[in-house]
Amino acid sequence: MHRTAVKKVVRENVLDANDALAQANRTRFDRAGTYVINMMSSPGAGKTALLERTLERLCTELRLGILEGDVQTTLDADRLARFHIPLVQVNTDPGFGGECHLDANMVHSGLPELPLDEIDLLIIENVGNLVCPAEFKVGEDVRVMVYSITEGEEKPLKYPLMFRSADLVLVNKVDLLEHLDFDMQQFLGHLEAVNPGVRHILTSARTGQGVEEWCAWLQQRLPPRLRE
Amino acid sequence: MHRTAVKKVVRENVLDANDALAQANRTRFDRAGTYVINMMSSPGAGKTALLERTLERLCTELRLGILEGDVQTTLDADRLARFHIPLVQVNTDPGFGGECHLDANMVHSGLPELPLDEIDLLIIENVGNLVCPAEFKVGEDVRVMVYSITEGEEKPLKYPLMFRSADLVLVNKVDLLEHLDFDMQQFLGHLEAVNPGVRHILTSARTGQGVEEWCAWLQQRLPPRLRE
């Protein structure tokens, strides 16, 4: 019990410090007029593939920027390099001991590489993980979760914090629906149970399904001066 | 930099304490003659479904036990209850603040619920996460990783610690191979790059493919007195 109590205090201190740093990031984004999305999911749910579709759709309309979080490698950043937009990779491994999430300080460390004054919309691609990324605010405006239907129906109940903290859930890989034993109504029921009223959009990065709807949702959330 | 250094020291202390507790668990398993598997994967990679297949195959030959790790819910434990074997659920949420992994102390906390002297093989199903579970020894004999091919080819490079620490990789959901753009040779090349010589078995919990081979691998690892 003692050890648990100590851990809890350490954890609360860490989260308090993180909130303060997130607020500092927030102030910086506000000053630059940059709208910020924190995109989260399990490993392999399709965040990067959906980002590619999103950039194809929006890169002529908005000044975009990307902050890529990964434990190791620049593979995701390399995939997005073809868009020739400001992009910074933050690896959580060397400086932070292999963290399983981005925190406000890690995001802060990447900002000097980005010309925020010239970025309307910054998309932060978090580390693939259904638990810890949801605990750490990074100064974002909205949280968008990508969920792959290959992960099963029950995950909202098993990992409620992530699903509860999402402003939008992109239910991805729906092109595989006919090949899986996935009960969409059951999944959506579980999602509604942990985050009542949350919006979801069925997407497929492979076929492009839902990308238009997701980009429309996004554009509606932007400040008036950035809307078409 | 200062903050990073402080975090590193805290982390090393946590891992040192964990190693000591893992050794205590190990001593307890040895005394009981229990062989222990730590099973790890991303969320939704199919650990529980493969466990069901494994229990079907082995429950008449070995005295089995299960320790189920989840952030919340007893859904996985409920799925396995039909086997009527000793089973304990450890939720990482209430007592530990929503941890994204099992550590040695959490496993220790579940052991009083298990009749170890009557268990030949204990399977620990870890929390679904590709990062932190690999950092925490829990006293296991072997680590088995379940990897779903829906997660893409590049994950061994992005999450090397998990793949490197595995004694066996079960490459799961291969029944979906024809419906995915998944390059198996590329994935296996990445796996070999981070964990040279590691054994892998192609499995499908849905069709049963590979279950016989996986159970044979497992039985070969058991102490002589437990082999058929």
C-alpha cells in the first residue's frame, strides 16, 4: 500500500508539471494562431495512413504542420515528407528512456523546429498506445482517436480513458468489415457507454471512405478566419 | 536536460525495485514447480483468442493457471472462465493509477489467489501495449509476443524493445493475409533485424492455424517432468 501511495504522489506531481507545460504550449499556439490536433490510437490502427489522406485533401487549403511522435525511427515522418510541409520528428527513446506517449515537454522540445506563425493547423501524431497518451495533455485544441475495427468491439470498456477523452473517433479499416467477426453496433454501444454523444466517422485510409466527412468536421472546428 | 536526468534516475530506481520483486516471484514459481509465460501484444492482437485455443489444446494435458492483466474490466477473464482453471484478474486501474503494463508487484499481488503448487503452467496475459510491458520483468520463464499482421510491417523497427525481448513471436490473424497489403517477408526481415534468430510461428486464432505448432514449442520448453 505504501508503495502504491508513493507512486500515486509521484504520478500526480508528474501530471501537474505536465499540465503547466501543456498550458505553456497552448499559449504559444494561441499566439501563433495555430489550431492543434492530438491524434491517438493503438499501434498500427492507421494514423499515418489517414494522415496521408488528410494531407492530400487539405494541403492546398490550409498551411499544415506535423509533429510526429515515435519511440524510435523516422519511418512515419519519411512517409509524410513528400507533402513538403513543416514536419518534426520527436523520438521518445533517446532522451526520455523509451516513453510510451508524448507529454507536453516532448512536444515543447519539437516546437523550435516548426514555423508556428506559418502553420494554421498542426497535427500531432502521438505514440501508438491506448493507455498513457490520454493522460498527458500537450496543449491541443482537440483529441482525435483512430480506432481500427481489427482490435475488437470491447476496447472502449477496457481502455475507457482514451475513448472518453476523444472529441472524435475515426473508426478505421472499415474496408475489412466483411472479413472480420466485428459487431459494429456492439462497438458503438460500448463507445457511447464510456463517452456519451461522442461523434464518430467510419473511415478507410485504403479506399478513402469517410475522409471527406472527417476533413469537413475538422474545417468546422477551425477558427472562422481559417474556414473556407 | 535536468528534468530528463531526474526522470532517468527515478526510472532506474523503479526498474531496480521491479527486478528485485520479479526475482521474488521467480523464487516462488520455482518452489511451486510452475513454468511461467508472459504473453504480450498491442491491444486487440488476439492474445485472449489464442489463449482460448491454447487452453482447449492443453487443458487435459497440463494443470494450467491464468493471470489476466487489464486496465479495467474482467472481460478477458470472463471469456476464459469456461475452462474452469485457476484464474485471477489483476486490474491496473484502481490500485495503481491506470498503469499500461503489469509489473512484478502487480503480479505478486495476484499470486495469493492462485494455487501455484497445483499449477504446472501459468500464463500471464499482459496489458495490451507495445512499449512498457517489455520493460518490466515479472518473474517469467519466457516471453511470448502476439503480433497481428493488421498492424503493419514496420513495427519491429518502431517498437524494438518488445520484439527484442520476445523468445517467440506468434504472427497472428494470418487468415486475413489475402485481404491486407501486408508484406510478410518485409515484416520477418524487420523482426530478424531487431531480434536475430528469434523463432516465429504463423497463427490464426480464428482457423486454428499454427496452434498445434505453438503448443508443441511450449511443451518442449517445459521441464522434463511436465512433458508428455
